Amino acid sequence: MFGRKKHNLPPADAAPQDAQQPRVAPRSPSEAIKPMAAPPPPPRIRRRRGGMLSVFSGLLTLFIAVALAAIVGFGAIEREVTAKGPLQSDKIVLIPKNTGTNEIADILKQEGVITQPLLFEIYALVNRQRGQLKAGEFQFKAGTSIEDAIDTLVQGKAILHSVTLPEGLTSQQIVGRLYENDILSGDILETPREGTLLPDTYKFERGTTRQQIINSMQTAHRQALTQIWQRRSSDLPVKTPQELVILASIVEKETGRADERPRVAGVFINRLMKRMKLQSDPTIVYGLVGGKGTLGRGIMKNEIETATPYNTYVIEGLPPGPIANPGKAALEAVANPSRTKELYFVADGSGGHAFADSYDQHQRNVTRWRQLEKARAAEPDVDRVDPDADMRGSITPPATGAPDGKRSKAFDASEGTDKDPLKNKTFDLNSSKTVPVLSQP
């Protein structure tokens, strides 16, 4: 037992080794050098996919396809909307208020600005600008693209028109001027109260109504009056903003020169302080014709003596209301007048006035003016006025106080004549350089 090597013998029932493996016939030398064929691949085992994974994969594929299509499509749209448009020259197009995007596109096509209204709508929608297109009157340049057209309408660079209402017009005259403007539309509800409108140049878009301009003038007047009243001189005999407007309207009608307004206002302030009658010719005219504004001729003697609520040759102090709509300069002049002792002024023939502290000096100024007018009347091709007439803006003593004991008539040298500044629609009364003046001797 000990020291004897144990041999592992196959089991008795084991088959011989040669019986387990098939015998392979020996190959010939030529067959031995030939490559052996590769074994076939193992069969693919199909695994069943889950439902959520399949849906996600489909959606991802769809998203990628849509994104690619959108990029291609947007690129094509971008090229179309930035391409040069059909307009051969600049053109103004009116887009009415409350016009939808599709209607705007149709208008632009009809006016020859664009050729593809549907593309206009799509691009405006894609850029979230559909609700930002504005109404108004717009200028489109030659070759305007769809993108440029949308930018023009979104930025709201509408063409602005203007209407100039000169200082010194009555409310009735202002209403008339607004009705003469054919760009404005609509009616004015009622003629505003005298002195409640601020003369100025007002900008507006086509489609603006006349009533809107009136509303703007009233708002501007209230704002200006509030500011000017707050910085007025403390010792004025003018006690209310309305009184300031009344006196400013008289100053406005007395002189068209900006540099004279404070001085003219100072004369009237001095007369009010001394309880002297204002004796302003324009108040006579307003008392006779009211808002019509002009007589169209000289003032007759009986009209000077005719008692009306506005005739400052008859009444004392200020009239009951303004005789025109004064501008800012006239309001400022009354709020802060020149500090002088002057009580009189008369035209000096240069478009301005000669001022005087005393009645005697005033009479010498009047005599000088009459001599000047007589010399002018003798010259050919010169506008003539009555040599015995006082110029518009003169303040003289009552008729009973005149040296000759009478006053045949006074003359308003500009109202209703070719020198009437209110007939001139081109100049600015705020600038003395542009105000028409009488011919020099």
C-alpha cells in the first residue's frame, strides 16, 4: 500500500478516446495550404424595446427634422424679406388708424411698396411685430424691402405736418385757419372762449382732427399761463391770471415787435396805476366786430365814442375779456413789464413806436408822425394813409382834451390792410426780424 504510485485509470464505462472524436481524413498537401472558411456568425437575438424609449426616439427624430426644415425655411424667408423691393422712387403712403396687419399688407402691395403681402404678414408675426405696426403717413424709400417696410411702421417715423397760428388771432380766426387746413380732419365742437388758446406752430400727423389741435392749444395755454403767473412781478395792478391774459391780448394787438412788448405793457401798467383809461384802438375794433377781429377800414369818430364793454376810450380799467389770443411773449411782457414812467406811444414810421412820459412830448411825436405821413402821401407808388390819422397803437387823450378840441377819426394802420400781420401766414411774431414793417421814409 505504502510507496506504491496511484494510477488514475479511466472509468470502466468510459468510451475510448478515438470513439469520442470523429476521425478526420488526412488532407492532401494542396488542400492543407488552402484557407479554411470562417464559421457562420451567431444568430442575432432580437430584444423587445420598451414603449417610452420608442416614443422618445421618434419625437427626437421628428424634432431634428422640423428644426432642419425651419432653419432652411427661415433662411429662405430671410433672403426674401431683405431683398430689394419694387419701388422705383420714394413714396408716401397713408396707413389709416385701426388698420389690421393683413390690410396694411394689402395697402403696401397696392401702393407698389411690396409684392408679397403674405410674406409681410408672416415675417411680422415671426418677429412679434404684428401688433406694433403703427398708423400714419410714412415715406418709403426706393427699393424698400419687406424688412425695411416693417421697421418703418414699427418705429413710427410718420411724416409730421404743421399749422402755424400767429399771436393776436381771435378764437374765431383760429377756427377759420384750422378749417382752411385740408390735412386736418373733423369738425370743431364749438369756438373756444377768447384768450384760452396759445398761438404757436403745432406739429401733427395726417388724420389728426381739428378738435385735437384746439385741445392741444388749450392745454398749452393753461401750462404757459400757470408758469408765467408764478413768476410775475409782485406789485402789478393785475390781480388774477385772467386779467393778465386780458392785458396781454391788448399788448399783442398793439405791437408786432417782440422787443417792444415789455415797453408797451409798461405803458398800460402805468396807466392802470394812475387810473387812466387805456385808450387802445384794438379794443374799439373788438367791441364793434367781436371775434371777427378786423374792421377792414379806419376807426370813425363816432365809433371811438360808441360805448361798448370793450371800448377802453369809454370804460375805465380792463375790458371784461381778452380781445385776442396772446402768445407767451405778450404774457411774459405783462407779467414782467419794463419799468418806465411812459404813458403814451405812437407809431414812428419804422414799424415801431415813439414813447413819451408826458402829453406834450406825445403830441410832438404825433406831429412828427403826421409830417412823415404827409411826405409819404406826396411820393408816388407809396402806400397812403390819412395824414391826420393816428397810427394803430397810439394812445391819445380823450377827444375833449385834444389841442384842436376835436378828433375827426383815428386810423388802424394795419387792420384789414395789406400790412395786416394777421393776414401773413409765413412769419413768426416771436421774431422781430420776420415781422413785416411799414416802408421807411
